[in-house]
Amino acid sequence: MNRQAQAVVLLLLGGAVIRACFTDLYLNYVKEGLRPFLIAAGVLLVAAAVMTLWYELRPVPRAAATGDGPGQPEARAGGHDDHDHHDHHDDHDHHDHHDGHGHHEPRVGWLLILPVLGLLLVAPPALGSYAAGQAGTALASQQQPSDYPPLPEGDPVRVSVLDYASRALFDKGASIGDRRVQVTGFITAGPDGQPILARMVLSCCAADGRPVKLGMTGNAPAGLADDTWVEVTGRYSDRIGRDAVNDAEIPYLDVESWRQVPAPKQPYE
């Protein structure tokens, strides 16, 4: 792959990053706070591509191409003038062109454009049930304090899956009491085949995404496909399950009602 092709790949990659940032597509891959850094990175990639193309495609002055102009030595004695020198140079270039070796970069370099086209044409979705099924719940390694603040006002009170799970496990539901809570997540299969509610949490980007899982009792959703987003309303349950992946504890929610909802703009917590 020559420099012009490399510049085209940089241009497409930078354009894909900028497009993702201005269409909220980037939220499938990184946290919202990283948007300014992604925009800056995309702009730099586009600028590098444009400068490379300009350098490669700019017209070369005739004097620089032929070696004529001030400062050039006169023709050497013995009949070797500038014409002979140019003929020798042309013959050398002609030989290199027909030799077919030494100036051809590996064509496998063009494969670098595939992920760029994939991001432009077929954007990968956010992490979902498959990723949740392959990783253990993120609460296994967290050490949370037990003095959680009271829940906000409201009935039901909207909380994140992570907040409810942390209070249920590490506070034993004391800060929840008999309050009704409302959480939103996607459906995935539990270790016993029953549906559980999950939400992916990120530290930085999708590469470090881990699921937080909630078991459901009572009027739990049934007959829904994996990755279906639901809004669940219920109360604290002292039931505890085990994650089949890392054997960590999974808290439960006693479901009173639920409804199917569209995937949120920000799929991660």
C-alpha cells in the first residue's frame, strides 16, 4: 500500500470517527465524556490524510524534476552532458518499472480498509446479551460501602441497574426498604434458562464493558427475545442467585409490572 492509499484509509477512518460523534453512534463504543477527544482524533486523522495527499499529488516544478537551474554543475568533459544524464536516468526508471519487484507493497495492506468501511456502512451495535452471557457480573470485584444515601423522591423511584444491585447486595436492601423502584435493561438468559435483566457498565470504552445482572421474581417478563429492552417496576427481594460465569452473587427484584421500551440513547451505565 503506497502513501496515497494510506492517506485514503486515514481519511475514511477520520471521517467515520467524526460521523459517529455527530450521530450519537459513538455511544455504542465509549462513554459520553470522551466525545471531545474522539472529535479531536478524527480531525487530526483527516488533516494528516489531506496533508499526505497534498504532498504526494502536488505538481513538481520542472527545475526540481530535471535538475536544471542555478547551482547545477556544467556538463562534464568527455561528452557526458545533461541529455546523456537524463537518458541514463530514464533508462534506470524504465528498468525499475518493468522489473516488477522492489516497489510493490503487499496487497494485504488493503485489508485495513475493511473495518473502516464496516464502521461507515454497517455500524456494530452496542454490547448486549451475548457479551453479558460471556462475562461475569461486574459487582463481583467491587467493594462498596454499606452507608448508601436515601433514595430520591418519587413512586416508583427510577434507579440504575448498578445502583439497585449494589444496594441489594452490599446494603442488604436497607436503603431501599419497601420503596418501589424502576430500572431499565435488556433481557438475557440466566443460568437456569430464565430471563434476567442486565445492563453493561463501562470504565472507558466497550472493550472493558462488564454486565450487571438482576434476577427477577413475581410478574417477570416472559416470552421476550434476548436484547429486548424493558422497563421493570418492583420492590426489593432478598433472594440471591449465582452467576454461572464467575460464581458471583446476583441480586433479585420482585417485579410488579413491566413494559417493553426502545433501546436508550445511552445503552451503558
